[in-house]
Amino acid sequence: MTQVAVAGRRKTGWIRRHRAGVLFAVAVAAALAVTLALQFTQRSDGQDLSIRNPGPQGARAAARILAGQGVSVNQTESFQETLAAAREARSTGSGSTVLVYDERGFLAPDRLRRLLTETDRLVVVSPRLAALTGLGSPIRQAGVVPGSGQTLQPGCTVADAQAAGNISAEGGFVYTGGTVCYGDAGNGRGLYASAEDGRLVVIGSTAVISNQFLAANGNAALALRTLGSQGHLIWYLPGPGDLGGTPAPKTLAELAPAWSVFVAPWLIVVALFAVLWRGRRLGPLVFEPLPVVVKSAETAEGRARLYHEAHDVARAADTLRAGTLVRLAAALRMGSAADSVDVAAAAARHLDSTLPEVLRVLQHRPATEAELVRWAQDLVRLEKEVQAR
């Protein structure tokens, strides 16, 4: 047998002997790889018009199209983060566009005005009446889009709308003031309104940007031209943290340092190996028969010691009384259903004594341990007298 064959057989034998450990190591490595992949993968959400939402109401498709055209798209979570991103883009000289979709009205109007002054273009999607008023622009709400899912024509001189052509909208609001597009000709109302020399754009429907209708007619072209005019696009969806109240406490993930993302999976692996190591040292569980028969005398003595240590005279007296009544009832052949008065009456007749005298012994309640001992002796004496007759 050659040395190569011997070495191969040894290696195969080692794998057979340690196959459980090898399989466990492979499983741990696979789990660690999946964990790291999930950590670096962009997480999706279900928020309307979010660039991380792949659903019909999300905007991931629009963000990817813009990114493919060289536009840097960044979704922010707070007003301060949005403001900082806009200032950073302005400092680089590449310009920025801020898209704001405040579905529930979390953002104050004065903050919208501040964003308008800090960015090159502000695009507001379906704004509320208070938001439009606070912006100080001539754009005002003028009703809703008539019909549902209809095709709208530009009908204006805005270059972005003329280049995009017809669009499809699933409901939404129409506006007046400034330069309006995509409305009924002659009434001065439209789904798309522009003011401040094109620096402020109001879009009355999320369908123009959403994944569901982006491929319909010229929706994608309008979104690309409106949102991609600058090098940076800041996608801002205000939340409850923008109300200006007390900031919410930080979560455990926010408090943890950045390096914990890499260290935590390794700590889990080390903990699993430690469990296996200690488990092998302790060995398997061994089942041994235990004594289950306990003599009644031992039980009585054990309870007596507990009552004595706790100085529970009342509980000890009740136990002695109950035992005496049971034994007297058996000696007098009265059955287990007889109460203390019936047992006392039968004992009095049996001893030719009076009922109050027997009740005085049975129903006595000692207050001290010394009195308990004397009363226990009286109970023993009463039982002996009944059994002796």
C-alpha cells in the first residue's frame, strides 16, 4: 500500500469520525454568510412612495431609473438629515432636488419654506392645504382629478411636461396658480403645477411616480425630467419624529456601535462552540431511581419541625384537632362525615360526661407553645379514655 493511499485513508477516517463536527462547522459558516449578506442587503419596507418599497405603491422603480441616469438618490428619515444633505450637495456645486411626500402632515409649513431656500428644486407630492399656504406660493388646491385612471395631456408650456407627453393618473388633486399642466383646457387647473421659475413643483398624484403606473404613457419621462434635473435627489418622507416634540428614545440597534454588526455573528458562533464544549465535558443525562416512599411518621415530624420553627401555634393546633376528631370518629364508629359537635356529643355519651366539657377540650385554642403542649396531652388523654371504654 502506497503512502498516498495510507494518507487518503487516514484523512477519510478522520472525516468519518468527526463528520458531526464538520457538518456543524459547515452549517455555522453558511448561517454566518447569510447573516452578513442580509446585513449588507438593502432592506425593503411597505411605506407608500418609498424608494425601498418594491410594491405597487412604492417608488423603487423610479429611483433605479434615476440612478441609472447618473442621479444620486438618497432617502432621508428626518428634516435635519434632509437639510444637511441639501447643504452638502450645494457645497459640491452639483445641485440638488428634494422630493417631499408628507401623506399625514407631519412637516410644518415653515420647514417646507426652509427646504425651498436650501435646494435648487423642491418637488412636493400631494401636499395639504396648510402646506401650500405655508409655502407662500401662488399654487392652491382646486379640487380633484375627474374620473379614474384617465390619460391627461400636458396643455402647458413647461418643457418637462411637453417632453413627457401624456400621462396616466389614478385620482389625485388639481391646482391653480403658477403654471399648471395636465388638466382640462381653459379652466386653469391641472395635476402638475410649477412656480418660482421652476424651483417649486407640485404633483397632485402619487401614481405618476409609483411602481404601478410608472410605465404608463409618459409617467416615467415626467418623473425622470422633474426629479433628475440636478445631480443629487433627496427623497424625503416625513414621519412622527418631524412633529417637533420630545425625540423618541434610541433603540438598541441605534445605541450599538457600528462594529457590533460584524462582531455579533462571531459571538454567536463562539457561544455555540462553548455550549458544545461544556456539553461534552458534562456528558449525557443519567436517570437514577429515587426513593418515593416516605413514612408517615417522618412526614409528621417534618411538619412539626416546620411549625415549631415558624412558631405557628394556630396551624399546629388545627392539625392536632383534625387528627383527634378523625380518630375519635373512627373509634366511635361515626364515619368521616361527622362534624366536631357530633363527635363531641358521641364522646360525651360514651364517657358519661357532659357535652360542654368535651367541647371545651376539643375546641380549645392555645395561644403559646407551652399551652399547646398541655392541650395536646389533654387530647391524648381524651382519646385513651374513649378507646378504653
